Amino acid sequence: MSIGVFDSGIGGLSVHHALVRRIPGADFVYLADQANTPYGGRRGEEIVALTRAGCERLFEGGCDLVVLACNTAAAVALRRLQQTWLPAYRRELGRAVNVLGIIVPTIEAATGLPWTHEARDRGEKIEHLDVLGIFSTPATAASRVYEIEIDKRRGDVAVFSQACGTLARDIEAGAAEGELRAAVEGHVRALTRRIGRPPDRAILGCTHYEIIADLFRAALPPATPLVHQPDATAAAIERYLARHPEYDPGAGGRRDFLTTGRPGAQNGLIERFWGAPLHFDAA
Ligand code: DGL
């Protein structure tokens, strides 16, 4: 089978990396919407339209499943697309295609509960409050998806989101490490000030931030564990495939990298993360 991995840019490669390790036999097509990156400061309707166009490009190229490796697209567009577009599009295409996101697996990992867990008992006594810090784009923070979905399931987890301004754009543009370090330190300080102490756990809730996870790691106290979104997502997709035998991962192992932006090599930050030069073809 062919699995499409979609992001506004290079950030989703952090999820792609984890997926390829777990499901090596599948073919993967990575699509970066670099003509329209970043998504994090865009209006909801634009994010929905761009995400839909990206999914269509991947399905028309033969993908069976698309993973939205972008918190912003998943937070703002996924439910809308699943409810209002996908059923008719499937009929038009005549194939059982699907779109999955990265927020559900991340929330499952952060709460330790399956997505289908019944709503929590609101009268429960809370002995210890676990403070979870989430670094994300402004659009993901404004959606409040992590706050709402975690609060439905766990009364003892308090979520504080930190919108990290232009950080995804700066990573995409290959900004100098010193500049990124200063920005990350500023966001960690701002979140710590708002909570009144460092978070007990943290999530890099924008796939671009995983590329510079070492800078977040250095800015956060050593005792603050990070919930690893790419691993949580890859494990969830692997379980999804096991439950859906109609999707056979196969043994092709083909890897394609496409961009709506300028084809060619990518920046040094992502190539260091990836461990080799990366070449993107025109989408
Ligand atoms: N990498 C994306 C995310 O996970 C989007 C970043 C952006 O385009 O602003 O949110």
C-alpha cells in the first residue's frame, strides 16, 4: 500500500521518520505544502482548503491512507474533512481511502487512555494535578483541541498551551541555531511564568519543533519528560493497519518526497535531523 504523509512543510518528516521505521514495507509519499507554509497563522477556512487539496493530491497519486503529520491541519481541518468531504470523495474515487491525524494518538499517549474512553467522572477527587505544557502554532493553540480533549478524559491533567509565534516558519526557513535557541528559551520561560513553575510533562505539538527537540530539551528542566508525538502516531497507525486487513502494508518500501514549493534540496536543519541530503520533487 501507499501511505501519504502531509504537512505544510518539512516538520512532518519527524512523523514520517517514525512511520517508516515501524512500517518499512509500505510505500510512502511525503507531501510538503511549501508554497503555502506556514499554516499556523492562517484562518481556519484556508487551512481546511489547503489540507483538502493536499489530501486530494496524495489520493490522486495512488495513496490509500493519508496521515496529517501537522497538528495545525489535524486540529483545524481533520474532523471537518472526515465529516463533510471524505464520504462523497470516497464514492467518487471508488476506493476505501482514509485520512488520519496525529492529535488523537498524542492525546491517547498523554492521557494513557484510549480515545474511546468514556467521559470522566466530574465529581472525582483529585489528589495530584499533572501539569502538561504544549508548545504549538498559534492556530493549534487557538483551537484549544488539546485542552478540550484532555479535560474530557482526565480531571487530574491541566493543560497549558504556549503559542510559539513564527517558530515553525523560522525552522522551515533554516534559521540559525542561536536564533532558534533564543526563541525556544523565550517560549519555555513564558510558559513557566504562566504556570508559576515548569510543566510536569511537555508535548512538542507542532511537528516542526521535533526537528529542534534538542533545543526544547535543553531549555526545559531535565526532569520534564516529553511525550513523543511521532512515536505515539506511528504506533497508532501500526495498530490501525493491524485492525484493517484491507490495507496491506506490502513490501515495496518506496519513498517519494514532493513539494508544492521549490523542488530540490532542503535546509541543513532538516537534513541533519534526517541524517542525509533530501531531495524533493515538484508535486
Ligand atoms: N508542522 C505543522 C504543525 O504541526 C505546521 C506548522 C505551520 O505550518 O505553521 O503544526
